[in-house]
Amino acid sequence: MSDVPNDIVLYHYTFSPYARRIVWYLQLRGIPYAQCLQPAILPRLDLEALNVNYRRIPILSIGRDFYCDTRLILRKLDSKFPPGLSSDDPNLKALERLLERWTVDAGIFGRAVQLIPTDLPNMRDPKFHKDREAFSGRIGGWDKEKMEKARPEAVVHIRDAFELMESTLLADGRDWVFKTEKPSMGDIEAVWPFHWLTDMPGALPDTISDRQFPKVFAWLDRFRNAVAQAKESGPKPVTLKGKDVVEYMKTAQLVESSGEIDVNDPLGLKAGDEVEVWPIETGFTHRDRGKLVTLTPNEVVVSKHTRHGNKEIHVHCQRWGFRVAKVEAETSKI
């Protein structure tokens, strides 16, 4: 069995813009970790063997605790490996959260997706189309004609996002979003859709370039350089196969074994209730079912067992953007 540095395994594929957020964080912090590379489309047999149904990428495990959604993963890493990249200043911490909501929830990335050039190999692959339609719930939403029809409006929204960064947070010529010496969580929360688009040839029109937005493009270059330097000087990830992770889970430990149930939670659930948890934005057809361990205003955790080895694992999701429902006794499945 290969070594698993810090008991961290990152499940991702390299061109996932969401996964890059976590890779950047680990690189900028110099935190050693292992990775288990996954296909861009289903099935993902490695995660099936671990009995993790959540279908979005990335997923990160620390021991036998599995963390879903980059927003939760970043907060967990920041708390488990102090001092983190988040600010201690309440005003800046609020801005971190607002940038997170702006890029993830408020449509910036959704509009960025509409700028994917339709001549890319994946965009011509019927299997990719079918997978992403099931993922998003938008039948035909990835068709070439619909993508090209949506492009002008998407350009308007993305150009507005570039203008906002150019004229506000970066307007005074600062190097980093929070005027820090190095990239902070604010940069990670803000940079990723811009980084993804500017790395994709043909995604942006001539009206969105370093001529119109020199400060944003200079910030992107600084960020790329900072990540490249951190990657070069820092530890290299250990790459594991799925069978390696299954074997590792036989001796791994739960790192958050004790749970907490908020007695004032509006759902009225109790520890040990069988529940299902799933995201409500995308990937909502894949639900994780298990015994309720934790339910707080910010997090829900369910206990279940791996399909190979029958080891207990805990699957962690945030409350924002996720739904929790009790499974009635007559429909329960062990």
C-alpha cells in the first residue's frame, strides 16, 4: 500500500475547474497529499467501491471522512491545517463568503460554461453530452446550436464580472484581492472562473482581453506564477489507484468520530435517523443514504459502509445547496 500523506486523498480529474481550487490550496500551503484520478464522466468505479454516491468532482477524504463540495473542503482544510489562508478579519471573511457565493452560486461559473468552444473534443462526444445532461438536468443544453445561441448573453455577463474586478477589488493596483503578501482564500474564491476561461483557447472574445482589463489579466498571471512556484518547490502528490484506496480504508481512522445534532434544527431529525443527502443545484440524482451523525446549521454528516471491506465511512456535506430528508422506515434499505 502506498503512503497517504496526512491521510488526505483528493478524488478529481485534472481539467475540473472546481478541483483546481483544492489543488491550488494544497499547493500554496505546501500540504502533502495523495490523489486518486477519476474519469470526467460516469461511471467512477473507485468511488462506487467506497460507496460514495455524490457525483460531483472533487471529493476529498481525510482518513475515512469524505468531504463533498469545494466550499466545505476549503473550510475543513483551513481549520485542520492552521494557520490557513482565510482572513481573521470579520470584514474580509465576509467578503470571502460573498466571493464564494458570487462565483459558485450567483451564475458566474454557469455563464462561463456557456463560453466553452463547441469544437472542443468533449463537446463533440455524445457520451459527454449525455453525462452532463444528467448532471445538470438540462436535456439538450449542451447541443452545439443551443450553446452558440447562448454565447452572446454569456459574454455580457462574463464581461461584467471582469469589469467588476477591474474597477473595484483590483482598481488600486494591489497584487492580491485582500492586499496580502501572497495569495489568500479571497484569491482562490475569486480567481477560478477567470483562470479557467483564460486558459481555454477560443472561450473569450477579443472584447475581453488584457487590453480592456489589464489589472485582471495581470492578477491572473501573478496567480499562475505563484501556483507554479509552489508546485515546483512543494511536495508532489502521491497518485493512488482505486484498489489502493480501498485497501487503505481498511486501516484508516475516522478523524471526526463524534457527532452533534442541533436540537433547534427545523428538520427535527435525531442522531441515528436514516437520511438521504444530495445537492440541489447539480448532480441531484445521486444521493448518499446513511445514519445521521451530525446536523448543524453548516454541515450534515451521514454514516455508511464501503462496498468492499464493509468499513464505516462518514460523508460530510454542507447545508447550503444541499437537501436532507429522512427515509421512512418502510422504504429503508440496509
